[in-house]
Amino acid sequence: MENILDEILQLVKKKMHEQGGYDYNAYKQFIDETINYFIEKGKLTDDDNLDFIKSRLINMWSSVNNKIK
């Protein structure tokens, strides 16, 4: 589980940098986009606890926000 969280988080950070979206709402949107992308690519399925994954990533906001400043 930690590996997939790290993969998603790295892609979210990349999107933030590339698209210049550094606020909380952009972060949440990039999480949704990235989770959907992982579902499309078969890295995540409906059997995975998607709500838990999203919640864990959203809870990492303060850490991510501190590193991008």
C-alpha cells in the first residue's frame, strides 16, 4: 500500500509543478486525477480501498505544502 501511495504522491507533485497548481484545491484535484489515472492503467481497482488512499494523501497536504514553499 505504501508503494502505491508514494507513486501517486510523486505524480501529484509532478502535476503541481508542471501545471503551477500549488494550493489545497489543486492538490485535491490532482489526487483525484491521479487515482483515476491509476484505475485506468490497472494499478488500482475498485477492490482497493480508494477512500482510504485518498484520505491518506489528503492528510499529507501539510507536509507537501511545506516542501513546495
